[in-house]
Amino acid sequence: MKKNNLNKSYWENRYFQNQIGWDLGVVSPAIKFWFDNEKNKSLNILIPGAGNGYEAKYGFENGFKNIFYLDLSENAVKGFKKNCPYFPNEQILMIDFFDVSQIGFFDVIIEQTFFCAINPKLRKKYVDKAYQILNSNGKIFGLLFEKIFNTEGPPFGGSHKDYYELFSSKFDIKTLEKTKKSVSARKGFELWMEAKKKEW
Ligand SMILES: C[S@@+](CC[C@H](N)C(=O)[O-])C[C@H]1O[C@@H](n2cnc3c(N)ncnc32)[C@H](O)[C@@H]1O
């Protein structure tokens, strides 16, 4: 798969053929922990590339009513709607992350195996987009793979140094460290990141 072809039809096919090895089937433990410890339930939260949406579902069911699920794949959205039929339709964004137009709107972006799924050439664009759609106090929370995968991606990995350099152009990195809250298949190579939008 050419990295440039990671388009909507690529992702539709992955779901259609049930080739969804990334899918945990449950909320990611590190993100569950974040929800369980966050007191401000009125935050506007975006979960891009949310897939079957276990994180969006968990947050919503635990009182975070302003969560926005985003995925460009219709098949992913269908799966999410099946998993979470009571989730508000107007908070389901079936669009490309790079086309999000709510400038300065979100308080939080939650990262769970979306960053690793895009063409690495788009990583700077991801950081710029996240910066643009977060409000002045906005933050990114989530997981990044600290590993170089031997297989043709996605997923595409990286190092602590790569991520630090990339995100620190526009964010103050509060935490970027190995997490113990990984599922067993990802133990030892996931970094938990907390990054706050820089004030200029
Ligand atoms: C590796 S999957 C991860 C799904 C989910 N986060 C999970 O962990 O189960 C990547 C997801 O990102 C979506 N995606 C890829 N590129 C996208 C883009 N540019 N905008 C929005 N969604 C995208 C895919 O459709 C897919 O659902």
C-alpha cells in the first residue's frame, strides 16, 4: 500500500474486510484512566480517527456529553452507531480530520491510534490542524507508538525524540513517557502524551 493511498476507500475496505487489527474491542485503558480522573465533564472533546469508537462511547456514558466522534470512513461510523446508538448524531463527524472547520473550538483532542495511521508526511499538518482547532487553553491527550514497525504501515511508528520535536513546535509537552496502561499486545512501546497549546 502506497502511503499516499491511505484515503477514504482504503479505510472503507479495511472495515469491509474486517482487517481491523488495531481494534481493541474495549476502551483503551490509558484513555479510560484519563476520563475516570477528569472532573470537567463539560469539555468539548474531539476524538479523530475514532473507528468503532470505544473511547467516545466510554466518555459519553460517563458524563462527557460534549464529545465529538470523527472518522472519514462510513463503515467505521456504522460500527460506532451500532455500538453506541444513543450518541448524538450532530456529534458524529464523518469527515477528514484535515477538513475540520471548528477553529478554536475544542478543549481537548484525544489521540488513540489515529496519528500512527496517517501518512507520516502529514504529521506536521496534524500538529498544525490540532493547534488550529483547539482553543487557547486546548490540550492533546493520548497515546503514541514508540517503535519502528518492520511491516509496511499503517501503523507508522516513531521515537520519543521525533514526537518531542514535532509537537513542541506548537505545544508545551507536559508529559511524554512510557505508560504502564497499555493492553498486553502494546506493552512497553506506548507513550502517553499530554501537550498544551502554546501561547504566543
Ligand atoms: C488505525 S484506525 C484506529 C481507529 C480507532 N482509533 C481505534 O483505535 O480503534 C485509524 C482510523 O482513522 C480513520 N482515518 C484515517 N485517516 C483519516 C482522516 N484523514 N480523517 C479522519 N479519519 C481518518 C480510519 O478510517 C480509521 O478508522
